[in-house]
Amino acid sequence: MDIQLKKKHWTIRYKYYIIAGVAFTGFLIYLLILSTGPRRLRYDADKLEIAETRQDKFLEYLDVEGIVQPKLTIKLNSLESGSVARIVAEDGSLLKAGDTILVLSNPELIRTIEDERDELSKQQVSYREKQIQMERRSSELKRQSLETVYKLNRLTKENDLNKEEFNIGIKSKAQYEVALDEFTFNQKNTGLIIEELKHDSLLNVIQTDLMHSDLNREEKRFGRSRERLDNLIVRAPVDGQLSFVSVIPGERISAGTNIGELKVVDRIKINTRVSEYYIDRITLGLPATITYQGEKYPLKITKINPEIRDRQFEVDLVFAEKIIDNVRIGKSYRMQIELEQPEDALVIPKGNFFQTTGGQWIFKLNEAGDRAKKTSISIGKQNPRQYEVLDGLKPGDKVIITGYDNLGDAEEIILK
């Protein structure tokens, strides 16, 4: 007799299929939760740079490179035409005022000056001859004046004697009147002679002064010609460094030709270029600093060129106090231009997060330090080392500041 077997329940028969279906459904639910929840990314903490926000003094400044340049550059021009006979000073030479740079040759100018010198010598001889003649004439005029005065005095005495003889009756009235007429005539004639002698003497003085002025004028003219001869030697007008000489021996140059450049090295400036973004914030007198070999050297802005080229403009600065020892023209230095006074602010170090997030958000770590979530922030001013945080963080918060290129669109980072 056959035994009837008890039929198994369908759940038992299909339990493996049921378990597999439940597991698959759970997996789908998990994927759904992941897709609708925050995107997480596991990342090695050693490949990220983590910084702590802190309350500190914030100084907005620009970190730029400046080049030492002379504050004054002098163009060297030839004052006379000629051929370059000899170049004495080499490019880069340190010169004192009056040092010879080059020598020109101009035979025509030399001949002209020699002719003028001969002409001046002739005029000097002629002047001396005329001067001797004038002195002789002056002596003659003085002698005539003396004789005339002597004669007038003698006639006056004779007239007094005749008058006395007439009064005592020695001479008649007719004799006295004849003598008086002769005395009156001689008196008037003597006065005219003396007046004429005075005019001749005055004319003699005037002629002497005119001759002397003519001679002085010719001597000054010859002196200027001699200066032209001296101008054939081009000298350094001030102490400085000869940048270059742009002529070669034997070259013929005209008066006014530029032959080189001299830099005044004891008066220097620092020239730099700044982004046009700061053109409204850079002002005259703004302070700056160069840190060289551990020592700070303060500077100040003395000139701003508002012309913008390649999205930058030029700024000149000078040392406000001491100058770096052994500073050289053309040497470059890093310097910081201060845009404002230091002020208290919440700051974080600079990192590449700003380029990725635009300063709109950052990954902030939890207290355990094993997770970082995307957090909205507001960035204010910045300098080459720091950002000013206006909102979204507080002192002591730890944030990820680098490595954003590899974090994709994750909203939460699980640190390993």
C-alpha cells in the first residue's frame, strides 16, 4: 500500500527565489537612496590640505616683482659735429662728473678757431696802438688845459694891475679901456678853449670805452669758439653709470646726435607692473615693503602711470628710509604693496578651492574629522596668503583648501 507524501508549502519550495528577490529589491532601494541622497566620496586625507579658520589681523596687499631702475636717466648728445676719434669709456663704466666718454675730431672747426685767434690778436694790437694814441691825446689835452688856465690867471692879474694903475693915475682911461677889452676877449676865448678841451676829453673817454667794449666782445666771441673746441670732448655731466655708447670710431656725427645714455645710480627707484583691477586703489604715497635677507625695507609709491598695457599699468616706488646694500640696476625684488591698514578678520589660508568653487562654498570637516560636508561661505578681500571669510564659518572650523580638482561633484567627503 502506497504512502501519500505531504505536499510542501510553496514558500518553502521557492524560498531561495524569495530570498534572492528580497535581496535584489533591497539593493535597488539602496541605490535609490544613494541617488536621491547626498553624493559621497571616499578620499585619502593625506592627498588633501586641511586648514583651520582663525581670527587674525588681515592685511590686503599685492605681492609683485619690481625691478631696480635709475630715477634719472640722462641722454648724452654731441654738442659739436665731427668724427669719432676715440672712445674712452666702456659700456657699464661708473663715471664721475667730468670724466671723458669719447673724443671727436673736427679739423675744420680747429682751423676756424685758429683764424679767429689770429684775428683777435690783430685787434688786440690795434686796440693797444689806439689806446696809446688816446693816452697821448689825453696828455696833450691836459697840457693845453693847464696852459690855458695859467694864461687866464696871468691875464686876470694883469687886469687887476692895470685897474690899480688907472685908479692911481699912472695910466689913462683910454689905456685902461684898451687893456680891459683885451682882457675880456682873452677871458672869453680862454673859457671857450677850456670848454672845448672838456668836450675833447669826454669824447676821448667815450672812444676809449667803445674800443674796450669792442675788444671784450671779440674776446668773448673767441672764448665761445674755444668752448666749441672743448665740446669735441664728450664728458659725463654727472656721476653715474654709462649704459651704452651708440657710436663707433670713425663714425661721422652731427651736432645734437645722441651718442649714449648715463644712469644716475645714486638715485634709484623700483618699477613694477600691477593688474588693471587695482588701478582705482593704487594711490601716491601708498606704503610697500621689501623683505631681503630677513630684513624689511619700507618703500612708498611716488609715481603712477595710468596708461594700461596688456591689462597692467606701471608704478614707481622709492625707498622710504634705508636702502638695500649693494643694490644693482636691473636687479629684481619681491615686494608687498599695502592696500589698507591691518584689521581683525576671520581668515583661512589660500588654496585652489577658490578656483573651483568661486568662493561660494567649501568642504568643512565635522568634529571627529572623518567627514567633510559642502558648506556655503562668503569670501571678502584677499591677499597672496589669505582669504577673508565674511560668513559661513567660525574660528576653529577645519576646512579642505586644496585637492578640489579630484573631488568631482561630491557633496560629502569620507576621509580615509
